[in-house]
Amino acid sequence: MIIQHKDGNSKGSFFIEENSEIKAEITYSKAGSDKIIIDHTEVSDELRGQNIGNELVEHAVNYARDNELMVIPLCPFAKSVIERDESLQDVLK
């Protein structure tokens, strides 16, 4: 499965799309020029249990690193993934 990225002026997302339907997605809002707020993660029932949610969080963290951004994880799922994995915590604001 390919994780795609949509980046707008104030919001963005990483998502998996099959047959023109989004099956999994993590969304973020831009907070100034140096932060993103991860606000929602959702994985369809058919993809649950495949570690897709964690992969989406990792993509968002890598995007933040690549763009020298800090992350504010308001989404409870993303927050728990980042808090459990020290290798992801360098981007926390």
C-alpha cells in the first residue's frame, strides 16, 4: 500500500486510497511556519490490525523532520504512538 501526501496552505494529510476511497488517513494543521498539529488519525476496519496507523504517524513525523517542523500531537492515537517510541520524540513541541 502506498501512503500519499496532500499538502495545502493550512492543512495536509497522509493517506491510503483504494478505488478512489480513502482507507486510512492522518491529518494535520499548520501552526505558523515551524509547527504542525496532528489532529486526527483514522483507519478503516478492513485495514485495522496491520500497523497502518503507526505507519501514518511515522510518515507525519518524517515529514516534520524533513521540513524542520515541531509536532503537537492533539490526536490521542498519534500522541500515544509518539510517546511509546523514543525515536519519534525528537519532533515534539
